[in-house]
Amino acid sequence: MLFRSLVAAAALLTAAPVVAQDGAQRALPVVVIPGPSEGQLIRGAASVFAGKTNEERRDALVRLLRVYGLDPAVQTFEGGNSRTGPMAGSNVVVTLGDGPRDIVLTAHYDAVKLRDGSMSQGIVDNAGSVVAMIEAMKALKGQPTSHRLIFVLTDQEELGLIGAKAWLDAHDKSRIHAVINADVAAYGRTVMYGENNGAQSGFVLTALRSQCAEQGVNCVAFPVYPPSDDRVFSVAGVPVVSLGTQDAVGAHQMWLAFNGGEDNGLKEGFVPPVFQRIHSPEDKLSYLNGEDVARFGRFIADLTLRLDRAAP
Ligand SMILES: [Zn+2]
């Protein structure tokens, strides 16, 4: 924002003539301050999550949303699991538009606590998806939709999808038209999605596949896709898809690891790179590609508009 203001100020200075002491009007010298690229802005947004506790991540998220003119509501719940004991959590919710039914977009903002007790920086898992969701909010704000759009940035996903459960428990699920979840999305232009969210999710997959084809996006269908907040919705019979991004090689290695069976061709003991990064001290900002995250955010916004028109 600061850089943009400087550019605007520079433009004003350029436009405004000044009256010199001799009475002649002279233009001020032109000062051109190059603004940051979209990718740099995205990376800056993601950097606010690094090296923080989950409470600090929540507060940073609320501040970030306000910077973009969005109006977040913090919804606290009683969470925790058998390991942590009772532990309060907070979902951060942004609602756009209105309508008789809802399209819900979820991404968890919490990071995992590592075995040594320190916090993961939680960039690939899952600040990248959160920032992509913010990009989607920016693209969708003010767009006419026939559904209310509810972005639920969840807490305690890493403790067992607890924030998503708390949100759904407090919500009338019959209002939900469809849910888009994003988890593990900080780099790469290959979109991965799960096909294992129940028959009720079929129309969501149809809309997604049409979009992938029309936009020429490489989308990889996973018969088995790792669980995230999406499971809370599919277990409740709600239509949902879970998305992530990676480079093409990483996406296919992950496909083979989850779906290739014993003869998947991967070397003995091979762990797809993304699984070496997340839930480790390696989940760092250096892996985040701002352009890729921005592109994924627009992809999510487009899918939302497509689902807005799609009948189950
Ligand atoms: Zn995650």
C-alpha cells in the first residue's frame, strides 16, 4: 500500500505545476518510483504469518484483511483435542454479498506445532492458500452473485479440523450450496483436487473440470486426496472440493504416492518434496511464488462464479 501511495503522490507532483519566484510556471522534476510487482505484494502478505504463534497469525490475518478493505469477524470456539486439552480457537470469517444460499470457501490459517515444541512457519501449509483466498475475496467483492459468499479462515485444522467443525455446527448446513477448500498452495501452476468427497460433490467437480479445460489449466484429479477441512463437509453430506497447487512434477509424484499402489515406480523410501517441507522447519517463505498464488486466487474466484451459476 505504501508503495502505491508513493506512486500516486509522484503522479500528483508530476501533474501539478509550481509557480517559481520569477512567476513562471515550471513542472516539478518527474520522480518515477517503481511499484512492487503483484508477486512481491503477495509475498509481503504471506510474510506476516511467518514465525508466529497461532494467536499472532490470527491477529496478523485480521489486520491484513482490513488493509484490503475487507470486514473480518472473529468467531471464537471451544476447541482443543486429547493432546492439548481444552483450548479456545478463532475462525476468521469474511462475508460478501447475499442470497438465500451460501458458497463457503475455507482455508486454515493455523500452523502446526513441531515435535520440539516450536511452531512451523506454515507458509506452504497454509499461509499460501489463505493469501490466495484473500486474492479471491478482492476479485469477488462487489460482484453480483445469487449466493452469499462466506470465507471461513479456520483455526485448529492441524489439531483435527476443529475450527471447521465448530463453524459447521453453528451454521445451517442446508443453506450451503457448495464448499471450496484450499490447503497446501504456495507454488506451482498445477491444480490438484480430490475426487473422494462423496457423490453429492459431483456437480462441483463438473464445474471445476469445465473451468480447467476452458482455461487450459493443468488439473490433476486424485481418487485419493489427503484430508483437510473438506472432510468436515463431506461427512455432513455437503458438496465440497479440496484444492491445492504444486509444480507439475511434484503434483504427479504426490499422485503416485497416494494413488499408485505398491508398484508406483517411486524409489524406495521416496517422499514427495512437498511432504518434506510441510510440518517441518523447512516450510518457509522462500518456497512461496507470489505470481502462482495470485493466479490460484483468481482461479478460485472464477470457480466460485461458476458454482454460483451451477445447479446441483
Ligand atoms: Zn494444511
